[in-house]
Amino acid sequence: MRIGLPKEIKDNENRVGMTPGAVKALTRRGHQVLVQTGAGAGSSLSDEEYLSAGAEIVPYAEDAWAAQMVVKVKEPIASEYQYLRPDLILFTYLHLASDKPLTDALLASGTTGIAYETVQTGTGQLPLLTPMSEVAGRMATQVGATYLQKSHGGRGVLMGGVPGVAPANVVILGAGIVGTNAARVAVGLGAQVTVLDISHDRLKYLDDIYRGQLQTRISDEYNIEEVICEADLVIGAVLIPGGRAPWLITRNMLPTMPKGSSLLMWPLIKAGAWKPLTQPPIAIRLMKSMAWCITVLPTCREPFLVPVPLPLTTKQRSIHSILPMKAWKLCVKLRLCNMALIPTVAG
């Protein structure tokens, strides 16, 4: 099979769909991999490394998109819709719940799109979303700590405090992969952490492993209003697989937050917490608080780190299995994902 690896062109996207290691594993099995020149540059991966792995370097995006399967990181943007066609298998994050133009383009083109974020195992886990969620969760706390600094418009609060001065109060909405990893870093920095979730099992799990180092609350409007009025940093980490998560923080809640507090949400394009913005990475002031809004948090801050776990998981869980025959059919047959969670099948 011919597999294309185009360069990501979405604003501030520095990741690449496959590392040279993943490419080598595919070429060893007789597959042809077409890598657009410079595809890995944003992640410090050179064309020479891909050549050594057995890939063919092609000069233009249309050359990579001409392959039978295209492996990307982010969803196609408007300028890439022209490459969609009926015989194409597109393997990438799609986030269609918040992108009607892309949904319409996929349906009109007849492309079979398999979204990383909706591929599930038999136990309901999301193996292709988990690596990025782990990175983003840990980075969310780091970014939030940066925006608490006075030089960035924050309150001037130190996450761990010092003797005689209270630590930062961190509120995390969601106890999934992102929320759990955000909590891990926040607790490690010495912050006072409160995690809210609708799942009692997830809250019990966190309570058991942290043994009183953080607080847990059931997520409802009353509890959210109560905790954010004292929060220095709020991290939104809510996810509904394949859909748009609810907006949990309303405009009426914002005035109750301390002046200079910060809000950070991931993944902006489909998570909940508050109504999302779709601009490039930008910090804006919402009433008395700073909202750090970004659609590509992992790649903007740590582009070298993020290409590794995603292609490894992609390779292990899906690509090798789906190459020999129609991707979506075998994906369902092997129970790598549910048929209902494949966004588009031949239009």
C-alpha cells in the first residue's frame, strides 16, 4: 500500500503523523511511504532520517495526498479539502463535532475518515487519544503556572507557596487522562488541588492514590460555582468521545473568580468548560481572569516530545492491522473501534 505523510499546515502545528521509526516498520513490510519534504522539520526530524528509514521524499503536498492512505495529525483545513476523494483513507484527528465544514467536505468527497479520537478498544479505552492527553494534561499545569506569574498578567502566585504563604488553588474539571495528569503535576508542585468529575469511580481512584493530597468533588453547577470563586487556576479537561462536551463555566461565574486568575482548557476544539475560541494560541482577558486558549497545546509547547507516543500507538494499535485490506472493515472486525465511531465511511 502507498501511504502518504504530508506536512501539517494548520497554524502552530509542529507535529508529524509518523516518526522515521514508524516509517521503517512499514517499509520493511513492503509498503511505500511518501513523505512530503519538511514534514518532520517542526519536530526536529529531517528528510534524511526518513530517507534512511526507507521513505520516498516528495516535493509537494499533492504528491503525499495522492497515496491510498494519508496519515496526519490534525484535521484537514479548507485548503486541503481539494485532496479528499472517494478512494482515500484518511487517518488523523478529525474532531468533527465542532467542524461542520470539514464534515460536509468529507461526506461530499466520499473519503473514509478514521479519527484517532474515536478509535476505541473493547473496554472503551481511547488508545490513540491517550498519548496526546497525557502530554497535554501535564503541560496544562505548566502553562497555567506560567500565566499565574505577574509578568504574564497573573496574580503572582507561586504554585507551591512558601512557608507562611498559601500555595496556589488549582481546580481541574474532569478526572480523565488529561485531568489526572494535570493533577499529578499540580500536586507535585505543591499546589492545593481540587478535581471535579461526574464519575464517582474516577474520584475514588484519585482519592485512593493521592491519600488526601488533593480534594475531590462531584461535578455539578453548585460545586463548580463554589470552587472557582477561590481558584487561582482552572483547567478544563472534559471529553465526550466523538462529541462536544458541555460548557461548564458560564459568563456569570467569571466575575466571582479572583483578579488575575487563569483559565486553561484542553482540547479546546471539542472539550467543554467554557465556550471555545478558534483563534491561534492567544491569552485574552475575560473580565478579571486570563483565559489561555489554544487548539494545539502539545505541539505549540513541546513539538519534539509529541511525535513519539502518537505514532508508536498508531503503529501498534491500528496501522499494521488495517493496511492489508479496507481500513474500516478490518478495524471493526478486530474490534479496534466501533463502527458507530468511524466518522465517515465512503461518504
